[in-house]
Amino acid sequence: MPATASKTTSGSYSEILQQLLAELSALRNDIELSASQTLKQYPQYYTSRSFNESALNLVHYLAMRQYDLREIQERLAHAGLSSLGRAEASVLESFDAVIDLLSRATGAGYPEKTKPPFDQVMKNGGKLLQQHTAELFGEFYEHSTTHVMVTLSTEAAFNYALVKAMLDKGMTCARINCAHDDEPVWLKMIDNVRKAEHETGRSCRVLIDLAGHKLRTGAIFLEAPVYHLKTKKDRNGTVVASGYLVLTADLEQSLDNNDLFKIPAPLELLKSLTPGVGLEFSDVQQRTRLLKIEKALSNYEWLASCEKDAYIASGCEVKLHKLGLQNTKQTLQKFNLGHFAGEPVKIRVEKGDSLLLTGENLQGKPAEYSSSGVLIRPAHIGCTLSSVLGKLEPGHSVWIDDGKIGAVVEKITEQGALLKITSAKPGGVRLHSDRGLNFPDTDLQLPALSEKDLIDLDFVCRHADLIGFSFVESLADMEWLMAEMAKRQASALPVIAKIETNKAVKNLPDILLGTLGRHKVGVMIARGDLAVELGNIRLAEIQEELLWLCEAAHVPVIWATQVLESMTKKGKASRPEFTDAAMAARAECVMLNKGPYILDAIEALVNVISRMQEHQRKKFSRLRALHWNNC
């Protein structure tokens, strides 16, 4: 590898420029030579047998980044020249522009045939990236330079007004996650998006994510199906507010009434209810209690209150009373409430605890101790993909629930993998079912597409504008997906490669170089799983490198996971989250997750993006006039 910076930094200005010219010219030649060697591996992936501009620029960028250019960058900057710090989109053109200026300044001459037209330097690559972004996500709204993607909740299938409002606020891409809901619900979501497009006149692409292998915690043992209906009391124990719940005909499609507990009830009972009637019952402690019907929430939902605490059993009998003056009762009819599930038992683990990771068929339970406090049996929880347990080895790390819990495999037993908790917040962390599991040290040897993915792909190929490829890790994975898409006559659909593992990061250049010649592609930086795999400190560096690499390939990037999450979930974002959203504006698309305050989050994100695009585009700082009086 040739030296990229001379140790001679003194001399006349002319000598310094001549030295820079010699070094840059040599470096350019080495970059072309290295790039040509790399491209020899990929001609079969380009239908015309000639590499397109994006692939050529990517290999030039990869070759350039083999060198440490920091010292020569400083000398270029001191000489008043471009330091090549923004060369991602047009690598050779950037070199040629600087070499041309150095040649003119030193009188060395520069071959006319290689002189780049000035108006093309640093522009060709940027135009290609804009073109590819438009092909994937459509045109930008109102001079925006970044698209907004939103993950749709189940409510989007039944609440058209919500979907329309999201488009009005600035959503340009709707994401459907195949890990949740089912085809009928997905189709209703898509129908609402298409209807909203027509009514608002705004374009909105639909991205459907294949779920990938479901590596999650398994079911947790349920306590007895009893609901504790609590009143509010003051410090003296006096009841100051009744307890409330909802009686409903359909738990799946019932209205979202904050966090009120919902109990199914027979339709005949619901039709008999009116405000003011009462439902008398005996709770599990054999205490007589009365539910007072307050008001209708929908055709088949009623709000009920109780003036005393009660423990309501699943399926308990209630007597419908008509309440008269002085609360006299007239029993009209008897009914049985519907059945509901009990609450999962609480499993809490702390640093230093043991946890047994078992197969998916064993329900999770907390640790068991003797009366003297001696551990009899450690806490255990299942893994939804039992075959993974056979791949684990002592010393392998395991992360649970987006990294909230860290552990290391101590030993493998007949029951599963015994883990030692190495990372958990003070006071411990509660384990829940259906939370992510990550095994960064383990080669799981899973196929790129699960059986469910292949089934879902039939629907996705018929209805999606973009396909999200979860946990892609190699070019071979991309080959398999493209082959399956071809079987379904959907080869024209763009693929979003979701970069979620350390292996995917390492193989991204190979994935892109094998795909650019024959398929439209984008990249999602899935920061949740990446942070678990790499650690938060390493993620901060890697997300920058991924942005640079994709810009060199003219590939659009989606910046995903926990963007303005506090605002989406709770209605108010933290200051660091706004800073993160501002950084996200350098990507071509930013993804928001679902939440009750999603409209506020979209509005805030669009506001941040519109402000930041006036100051920065990628790594290029734009010197817009500052108006301090208007801050």
C-alpha cells in the first residue's frame, strides 16, 4: 500500500503543491487498480456485463477508504483546496477536480481527456441518489429532502381518519410489519392508504416487512383469571374515586379507552344495558359488589364503575338490576360475563441471577426459593425458536428485550441453556413474553427466509411497493429473495435490505455490489438490533459508516428505530431525541414507530427535517444566513 502523505511538509508553496499533485495522482491510480481487482468478482451480476456508475463509484470509495488520508487532507485544506471529505457520491470526479487545480497551479498540465466538466463534479452521484430515492419512495413533499415512513398500528386498518391525517401531516411511506396482524388486516391498512392518497392528492408508498425468524421470548405462565378492580383512595384509606372497566362484545376491535380493563360480555346483556342500571356480583372473596353502568362508548361497549375494590373472576355471574330511588334494586335477569385470561406471573431478574432459557413449549416462571431463602430452581423462559438452543455454547452472549438484559451462557443442560445475568438496571428488569432475543456470538445457521416469510411473500408481492428484507446477512440471502420474487412475477419490486447484525454490516459492500446491476435496492439501518449486536458506542460509529457507504453506492437509506419514541408513545420527546431526529435528516427516509401520539411525532419530525435541510445535506454544511433575532 503506497504512502498517502509525504513526510515533507516544508518548502515553497509551489513545492508543496507539486508534492500534493504527485501524491494525489499516485493515490488515484492505486484506487483505480484496487477497484478493478474488486470488480473482477462481480461481472456475472450485471446483465449488460458492464458495471453501472453506482457500482464503479462504490468500489472506488471502498478502495479509497483503505488508506488513512487524514494527514494529506489537512495539507489540502491548508492549501485552500478540497480535502476530499465529501467525495462519497463522486470519488474519482472529486480527485480529478483537485488534481486539475493542482496541475494548473503548478504548470504541470493535465491530460485534456480526463479533465472533468466543472458543473459535474460532486453532482453526478448526488443526482443518481436523488433519482434512486424517487424510484423507491416517490417525489418529496414541499421541497423536503427526506421522506417520512410510519409503522402502521392495527388501528390503521379500522380508522381511516387516522391514516388520512398521517398523510396530511407528512407521511410518505407506510410500513406494515408481517410480524403482527394478518392478511385481512394488512389489506384494510393498504386500502385506507390508497383511499387517503386519492383524497389528499399525496403519494404514499407501502413497504411491507417480512418478519424473519421469530427469535423472541416465549409465553409466561398465567395467574388465575381474576381482575383486581381498584378504587382510588386518599392517605386515610377513604375512597375518593370509583374504579372503572369496560364491558365489550369484541376485545379485538374494541375502542381504545386509555388503559381500562376490558371484560367480554354476552351480546344479550350489552343490549339490555342503559345508563344507571347495575350489575351485582360476588367477587372471589365472596363480597357483594355492584357495577354501575355509566355510559355507552360504542354500539357494543359500556363504561362501568364500582365504588369499592373488587376481585372479579373470569366468567362470574352477574344480576342485572334496575336501580330505583334510594338505590333500591329490581332484579331483571342473570348473566355470566365472558372469560378473560389471567395476568402473566412476574419474572424479575437482576445482575448475577441465573436464568434458564428453554424450548418454546415450556411457559416461563419466576425463580423458586426454599423457606430459608435457598434457590431451588432458577427463573426460566422459553425461546420461540427452540432449535437455536442447540447452537449455543458456554461463553456466548445473549441479549433480551432490545438489550435491557444482558447474559452469558454458563452451561448447556437437558432443559436448555443456563444463563448468568451480566447486565440489568439496578433493582432488576421484568421479563415479558414476545420480546426480542439476540445471540451476537452464535452462528445460528438459519435460512434467510422462514416458512412464514415464504407464505407472506405471496401477499407482499401482490400488494407492496417495497419489500423489507429482515435479517439479510449475505449476497446469497439476496439471491434467494430475488429468486422467490421472480417466481411470483415481482422482480420489479425494490428491496429494502435491513441491516440488523454485525455480519450484515461486514457483508454490506458484497450485498450491494451483487445487487446494484439487476435490482432496485435500499438500506434500512435497523438501530435497535444493531445496538444490541454492536453496543451503543460502536453503533454511533457504524451508523455513520453505513450512511457514507450507501451514499457512495447511490443507495437510499432509511434511518430507523426509536426516532422520537417518547413523543410517539407519551406525547413529549426528550432533548436528545430531537438531536437524534436532526441527525436522521441526513438519510433519505426516517422511520417512526407506531404509538398513540403518532400525529404529533410526524409533525415534529417534518418540522425538524425542514429546518435541518437548510443547514446541512449529508456531510455538506450549508451556510444559510443566520437570523439570531428570530431564534
